[in-house]
Amino acid sequence: MPPKFKRHLNDDEVTGSVKSERRNLLEEDSDEEEDFFLRGPSGPRFGPRNDKIRHVQNQVDEVIDVMQENITKVIERGERLDDLQDKSESLSDNATAFSNRAKQLRRQMWWQGCKV
């Protein structure tokens, strides 16, 4: 490519031209197809499609609500499991202490029996 055609454009020039081109397209008289691609769907012509989108969005919202509820339940379950684990550790410690005290008492009673 000849050097005179090698011009480097900066970002401002490129985005500025895109913005001005879009503005020109939107300001001039355009048909519905161009409006659709430049602005997106609108008006009564796209009503059933919007209903489908709204229906899908409602389903997504329901799924989000269910997932948030499930996450809350999992967190509560984790808290209950932690409490249960603490109680079981406490019970295990108490059982060990009881067993040790029972052994001491049995030995003490055996020595008392020997002395008598």
C-alpha cells in the first residue's frame, strides 16, 4: 500500500465518526428496518415478542428467587450443623470425663475394700 494511504487513526477519530454516522442515520428519514437495528424493537409491532421476553424474564426472576431461598436454607443448615457438631464434641468431652471419674471412683472403692 502506498505511503499516502497509510494513515493511522486514533480512537477519537474512529469513535467520533461512528457517533456522527449513527446520529446522521437516526436523524434522516429511515425505514423501520433501519430503526430496528439502530434503536432496537419498539412499538406495537413488536408486542408479542416483548410478551415472550417478559415471560422469560419472569421465569428468570422466579428462578433467582428460588435460588436465593435455597442459598438461605443452605446457610441455615450449615449453622445448625455447626451447632450439632459443637454439642456432639461437648457430649464426647463429658463422656470421657465421666469415664475417667468412674475409673477413679472404682479404684478408690477397691482400695477401700482392701483396707477393710
